[in-house]
Amino acid sequence: MALYPLQLLYSILQWILDRLLSPIPPPPNAHLSRPKIAIIGAGLTGVSSASHCVGHGFDVTIFEAGDEKSLGGIWSKVNNTSGLQIHSIMYRFHPSVRWSTGYPDRQQIVSQITQLWKRYGLQERTKFNTCVTSVTQDNLGRWTVNDPSNGHFDGVMAAVGTCGDPKIPHMPGQEKFKGEVYHSSKLDGKTAQGKKVLIIGGGASAVEALEFVVHTGAKSTSVLARSEKWIIPRNAFVDTLLAFNIFGQETMFSWIPESLLRIFFYRDLDDLAPQSEGLFTETPMVNSDIFHQIRAGKAEWLRGDILGFTEKGIRFNHRSKGVPKGGPGRESVVEGDMVIMATGFARPSLAFLPDEVFKEPYAPPNWYLQVFPPQHMSICANNCTYVNAIGTVGNYHIGIYTRLLLMFLVDPLARPQEKWMKRWIDMTTAVKRHAPTGAFDFFTYSELMYWFVFCIVINPFRWKWAPFVLSGIGSALPLRVVKREDSIRNGLGLKRYRHEQNS
């Protein structure tokens, strides 16, 4: 009950954000204008991007490889016990989203995606069971998805995400194991009650497995982690502070948050904190339960290498802190009744995009603002090129990227030239040249916001678009200005810009 006033304030805040920032859904059977966008993927990002487009009066078609049960992307495939590890205030993938709790479960997330899909009338604009194999451009700058029967498009939004089918590796001796083996995403209907559970992996999928273990009352849990990964608390304030590192990399001050985490979060379990890997090099694991389980004697975190299965469990090479993967250690058998493969998901392919967008050194994720290939500013790979980050994949940046694409398509003077897109990539690479990762292999949410502001400020013809791009407010004014600019150019005898032509 003590949290009720905060929940009420949160509900009021969400209502205000919805009223202020949500674009108005089009009426049924509305005739929407160009540019028309092809959106590939009906997950969280695809549905959110499509709703922004139609809400601002632009037509879309969503192409989804699966059937209607696939609506929601990865959230349609995971366990019912799965839920957000970050606070939902950091997972507002559309202004109209209304979360009833701070940490919604899988059912509520899918429900919000479905409601958004219906609210903006996207049912009639979604083609299910349509696997996209090619996206090609004709000499008029129009895009074709698979074949001309699907129509022509002015822009393409790739929204296939980073999580596809489950990765289920076969390990030596697995057929000898007398217990149960499941992937971390296939645990519905299963139970770990009274069992010794072995979790193979130490990333986001391990979080999913831990949720299952906690919900079903396992006797004990052993997490067998090959790599050292930072674990941060499930706390909105802490997670937000970490995302404020605008440099998006390790700095001379990184020791401060790392030390604070060791002192106040790891405490007596400091041995589990990475020794050589910095906090701002890889996506951290967000979970508070594992330390509670370890301190209660119900779980253990083991660092080492999987050598194979035995009848009773896993042959495991225990490595000391700081010893690299495959290094020397002590071998033993970790016994268990159930093995959960927290081995993650295969990354969906972007091979349907034109070959030229994959040419080095400007191959993903080394694209303009990480999502626009320099060769084609009319392609946006929203939420499917990032590698590691501290922040969230389901927040306001989805709408910002979508509106940037619309601005590029609608306003010729706001379009980036290929050479300037490449120079921005080169500049960012130079600025982050000392980062232990590649310049675009890790970023923080505040760095992402800096990219957006820089993109607007650097070109005066984009200033009029700033409120629209950054918040979704006021598309009418910049459109009127664009028409005025067109009339001036026409009066001077200048050619109108073709769709794909750069300014």
C-alpha cells in the first residue's frame, strides 16, 4: 500500500504523456499520403514505428514472416514468467503505452503491443506469413519488397530486432544426461520445484532462467558462466545514472560507478565482479535475485568452461578470477536434475538489404546514427544493428528514428549526403578510438540522445523539424516551410529533388 501513491503518480504521468505526445490515430479506411514506408517485422519496434508513421499521416505496410501469433516479436516467444528487468518508465516504446506496474510481465507487454497495433488500425496494413528476402530499388528511387506485387515504397524500416530463433548448441555427452534439458525460452509448463538446476550461460537469457527458478521453487541453482559479465541492480535510479555516461565508453572516471557497485551491490560477493572487463564495454546483466539466492545458500555462480555432460550433470572447468576462457582450472562434475540452456538467440539476418550497405568500413553497426546506411538514407534499421549498450531498446528513440526517416524523405534540404554521413561515422570512430570496443559496438542512452541533437543542430534546415523529430509535436509547420522552400526553388528554376537524391 505504501507504493500506491507512487503508482498513482506514475499513472497520471503516463496519461499526460499519452495526451501530449501520442499522434492521433487515423480514422478507419483513411487515405494516407506519401512517403509510404515498408516496415519489416511486427515486433515491438515495427508496430511502434508503424503507429508513428500512420499517426502523422504517412502510409505503411508491415511485413511479418510469422503468423498473427508472432505479433510482438521476441516477446511473443518467451516464457509467461518473463518480464522486464528494467523499470517500465525506461520501456515506453510509444507515448500511448500504459503500464500498470513498474515491472510488467510478458503478457502485459504483448497486450500493450497488440493494443497499439489495433489502435492505429495496423491490422489492414500488416502482411503476415510474408518472409522478406530482398529489398531492391528501381531507377526512380522506389523500393520493392520481394516483388512488385507488394507495391512500391519511398522508405524502408528494418525492424527485425536482435533476437531470432533460440540458439541450442549440442554439447559433448548430452545424450548421456539423465535429467531434463530445456532452452531458457521454452520453460512454460515446466517446473523446477525441488530440483537442482544448472543454468548454462551468464547473459540476458540467464535472467529468464533465474525468473523461472525463483517462480517454481528450485532446491538449488548453479549458474555456469563462461564469461565475466557485470551485474547491476534492478533499480530504475541506478540504471538511469549508468546510462548518463554521454561518452558511451570507458573513461578515467569509470572506476567510480564500478567501485560503488562493488561496495554497495556486490559487497561480500566482490569476487563475482569482472576483473578486467570495464562496466561500459558490454551489456550488463540486470538482476537482483541472483545475489539474494547466493547469500541464502540456494544458488552459486561458477566461472569456467563447459566440458560436456555426464549422467549426473555437467563436467566443468572452474577458472579463477582473471583467468581467460579456456585457461587452466580445476575440473569437477556439477550435479543437477535439470539443465537450462541460457544460450541466447540467433541474431536475425539483414541480408535482404542491398549488398552495398555491407561494404567495409561502413558496414553495420558502423552506420549513420548507427541505423542509416550511408549509401541509402531512406533505409533505417531501427533497433537491429546495436551490439551492446546501457539503456533500453524499447524507449523514445524508436519514435525519434522513425521521424528522422520521415524528415529525410519529406524535406530535400534536410537529407544527409552520403559523404557527410560517412564523415560523421569517421568522426565518431575517431572520438571513441580508445574505446576497448569498436566505436559503435557499445553506447549508452545519453550518447544516443547526443547523436540525435547533433544531427538536428548540424544542419540549419533541420532546425524547424526539431520539435517534431525529438517529441512528435508540430509536423504541420515544417511541412508548410518545406512547401515554401519548394516554391522558391521552383521560382528560381531549380529542379525538385528526387526521392533518393541527396542535398
